[in-house]
Amino acid sequence: MKFTKMHGIGNDYIYVNGMSEDVRYDREYIQKISDRHTGVGSDGMIVILASEHCDFKMRMFNKDGSEGKMCGNGIRCFAKFVYDHGLTNKDQITVETLGGNKIVYLDIVNGEVLSAKVDMGEPIFECSKIPVALECSQMIDAPLTIHHITYQVTCLSMGNPHCVIFVNDVMGMDLDKIGPYFEHSRYFPESVNTEFVEIIDEETIKMRVWERGSKETQACGTGACASAVAAMLLSNRKRKITVQLLGGDLDIEWANDNHVYMSGPAVSVYHGEID
């Protein structure tokens, strides 16, 4: 199976053209090729497919083999893949995902995609739609007790379910210990991505993320969008801010049309072939 290793600010995936390659979707195989010691090494696998409704369809799998709904960093690299491999000549494409149909605007320089802006859609705050298994309509700066500790959380969906927590020192958080408690909590029936966020200034926040099915990753595009929206909701902050992640920065805008737009780089690392 031919593949391309790609990353968006350190959030790396194995990309496969499912329209020309025989793709294996079983969990054990995805775990094997995603392993950083004995496989290619990645946060999972993303497959390019044909779509009846959009230009392309994206299927995204976490490194544990579970299928995710959407990946913000992954969809930018997806757009780079289809353009750089000659599957499209458009500078704007639509992509079908389990998290909804997305529009991606490509930044093309000398025939190569260097970065992209994604219309991530509208944030969803209704607990039943995120989903959050609590008898409330929304969880915005609300108390939630996880493993005997009460946190102030803001829950929302940006194609994936997110739980955003603001902290004073994000680099001092023990995500390996805390993250699994949120990921496997009974309050999140589809699991959850948990973002720990530190306010830097009115235009900048710093974020670390514990992703469901992948543990801590270098970056999470939908998580950056969720964190930016939560920061804008809870303080008089500008509607366009920079999110600093372990792998780099993303620019997030919550526009007047209520859509969230994410901009950032997309990088090809290498091409290869695996059994």
C-alpha cells in the first residue's frame, strides 16, 4: 500500500489514496502502522475517497484504530495531498467527513500547497448534540467533577466533541494522568478531546490536548477551534486569535457568519510503501 506521511504543525498522519489503493481498515493494522517504534509512526491514518456530495471524502482513524469524525490539521494535509497528487486543480475544495461537509481554501505557491484555511462550520453547544450525558442544555464555564476533582469546563463540538479547561500553567499539567479520566468518563458517551488552555494575552492562547484514541498529540485543529471559541465566549477577546500548540501555531477566526475558520500549514514528510 502506497502512502504519504504528512503533518500539520506536528499532528501527523499516514495518508492513503483509497481510490487507487487497497486499504485495510481493521484496528490491529492501523495500530501496527501507526506505532512509532515498529511502524511508520503517526497519530493515525487518513484515507482519500470519492464522494457523491463533495469533491472528496475523508475517513480519519486514530492511532488506536478507532474512527474519528474530523481532524482539523488532517484536513489541511488532505487538501494538500489531493492537489499535489493531481487529483484536483481547484484552489477551493469541499470535503465530506463524519463531522460534516467542510470547505478548504488552498494557499498554492509555485504549484504546491503550503497552507490552507478551513471553514470548520458553526460551534455546537447543546449537550445532547456534542454529546454530553448531563441533564442540562449547555456546559459553558460550568463545574464538572472528574475523578474527585471539580473543574470549570466549557463543552462544545467542532466536528468532534471537546471539553475545554482554562488553567494558569498549561505546561505544568500532567496530561498522561488527567487525560484518560476525561476520555473515559461516563459523561462523554462518545469519549471526548480535552483541551487545557492558558491565556497569554487578548490575541493569544496556549493549548495542550489529550485526544480520544491518540493520547496527547502535538496539535489538534478542532481542539484549537474549540479552545479559541471558549476563550472568546468567556472574556472580551478579539474574534481572531492565535492558538499556540506544541507543534506550532494556528490562526482561528470566529466570523460574523458564526462559522469558525482555521488557518495553518500543511507539510509532506515522505512517500513510502507498506505491506
